[in-house]
Amino acid sequence: MPADHATETRESATDLRAPAPAEVAASDGRTRVRARWLLAVALAVAAFNLRPAVAALGPQLEQVRQTLHMNAAVAGLLTALPSLCFALVGFAAPGLARRLGPAITVCLGMAAITLGVAARSFAPNSAVFLLLSALALAGIAVSNVLMPVLVKRYFPDKIGPITGLYSMSLALGTSVAAAVAVPLTTALGGGWRVGLGVWAGAGALALALWLVQAATLRRDGAGAPAAGRSRIRITRSRTAWLLGVFFGLQATAAYATLGWIPQIFQDAGVSAARSGVLLAVTMAVSAPLGFVIPSLAARLPHQGPVAAVLAACGLVAYGGLAFAPAAAPWAWALLLGVANCAFPLVLTMIGLRSRTSEGVAKLSAFVQGLGYLISVPGPVLIGVLYQREHGWYGPLALLAALMTIQLVVGLRAGRPRQIEDDM
């Protein structure tokens, strides 16, 4: 055989040889890293869609009421609808995830958000608008519960950073929707129907990403439904009850802030425009801190001190609003924004308080369901006290008392104990 032909044969054989085990391992490692990054992006995009359906409605509620001839009672029901849906529908999320798998269930949630937000912009009357809003809120409720589950299942070694990522994205979705709702409606040259319906585009993007993720995870065997039924009886867990009460108290404070802080500043002589900016500052603070706090909390053996610091910020802010609201409004707004970061903290604790993703699913549904039910009467009671007293000492004293209870409960809920230990 000629020398050059032999050389060519050896080269061809070399080209056709199977990859070395080290090369295969390296390639698989890069694929897994890329898949985890894409899943993290999908989580962030989904989280962005968990509040615009609510936040974009507030600035345009009066227009909606006038167009649909919505009376005050129906408008009041509409403002209470998010907490009710988050509580009641959220309890169904673990069952859906167990039957379909969490990724498919999130796809259904994103589809419900997209369809509900898009369709309600064509609603001919108040009843249809309420029904379609409830559909969007049901999708949000299911996704709310499953976010900690997905983090626990696919990022067990990165609970803090990934929780921080989607908490920051959720805060951004809230603040962006509230800030640009009216300017965006004006820029698009339409009424509230265009201003509300346009947010369905973000939902459609999230749905497309999650359809791809669900297919990828199922192909890799990582998105299948959980086998069997979890035997954890969540109502017997003291840790679950503590987290549920903590969640409810922080949600009460957050909703009271969103609903009443501008009025507090305006009653102190601050202009309406400036009070709106102050509220935006309060909401914006949650974005960067929502990323930092979960990473910090996940590294600590006891999250109680973090809960105490956040509650202390809220108490200082309430004191300032009660006795000198116009003296340092920027300081009170910033402190309230810090206090509202109890939300990403409790989401982190949910992910840390069970050893399995199935346990986190039950815990997340229970904590958020109980918590949102607890939060329903808070903002209404604040309004009743304000109307009766024509001042803010009583309402702020109530909020301070609830924040003190939140501090105590947070110290106990932050202990390094898991729900399986309570069984």
C-alpha cells in the first residue's frame, strides 16, 4: 500500500473514532449549564408577568368604571379579587403540578394570563370584565405557587440567587406596569382597552418560552409529573403555619402601602404628582433588594434576623409617616420599600423549609393561600379607620402593631427547621 494512502486511511479512521469520554462529559456539562441558564431566563420572564394584570389596572380603573358602568361595589370586588384568587386558586396548584408536571402547569398559567388579559380588553360589561380578570388572576395564582417549586426542583444548589432573580423580575413587572400604564395608553392613541390589552404580549412571550422549556424538560425526563402522592400533612406543621402568618402580615403591609401611601403624603401637603413619584420609589427599591436579600438569606442558617431588620425599617417608616410625613418623605418611602422586601424573603424561606420539591409545592400553596386570605381585610380596615378618624394616627398605629407581630413571627419562622421535622 502506498505511504500516502496509508496515511489518509489512518486520518480517516481518526476522524471517525468515537469521542473520548472526557469530551462527552464536557459537552454534556456545557449543555446542562446552557439549559439551566435558559430555564432561569424563562423563570424571570414568567415572574415579570405575575403583576401587570393588576398593576396596570389601578391607574386606569376610573376609566374602566365609566366605560363599563361599574358601580362602587363591583369596583371594590375588583380590587379584592387578586387576593381572593391568589388564595383560593393557589391551593389547586400542587394537584395540577403532581398530575401534569410543574412546567406544563406553568404553561397553563401563562396561557390563562395571556388569554385573560387580552380578552378582558374587549369586555362589553362589568360581569365579563370580572370573569376574564379572574381567569388571568387564576393563571397568576398557579404560577405564584409554583415558582418556589421550580427553583427547588431545578436549582436546589442556587435557591437564593434564582429566587432573587425572579423576585427582582416580579418587582420590575409591577413597577413598570404601574409607571407606564397611562403614558403607554396615551402613546398608543387608544383608551384603557389598548392600555390593558397590550400586556398580553408579555404573557405570550412567556408562554412561548415555557412551551419550549416544557418540551425540553420532558424530553430530558426532568419535567415529568411527580410519582405518587406526598404524605406530608401540611396543616400539622408549625413551621408552615408560622410562614403562612408571616406571609399574610407582609402582604397586608404591602397592599396597604400600594393603596394608601399616596393619600398619606397628599394629606400632609405633598402634591399628587410627587406622591406618585414617592410610591414609585417605594416599589422600585424592591427590585435590587429583591435580588440581594434571597441570596443573603439562603446563606444564613437562621433567616429571622433578616426578617427583624426589614420589620424595623417598616416601624421607623410608620412612625415618620404618623408624626412628620412631610419632613422626610423620601426617607419614609425608601424605608417602606425595604420593609416590603419581606416578600422575597418569605419566598426564599419556602424553598428552604422542605427537603423535596413536592414538599415545597405543598408548603408554597399553603403559605400563599393562607397568607393572601389573611391579607384581604387589612387595606379595607385601614380605609374604614381613616374615614372614621379623618386622620392617619389610628391606621398607622394598626399597621405598626401588625408589623410588630410580623417581626416576632418572622424571628420564629426563620429558624432552621423543615416541615418534615414537624411531622
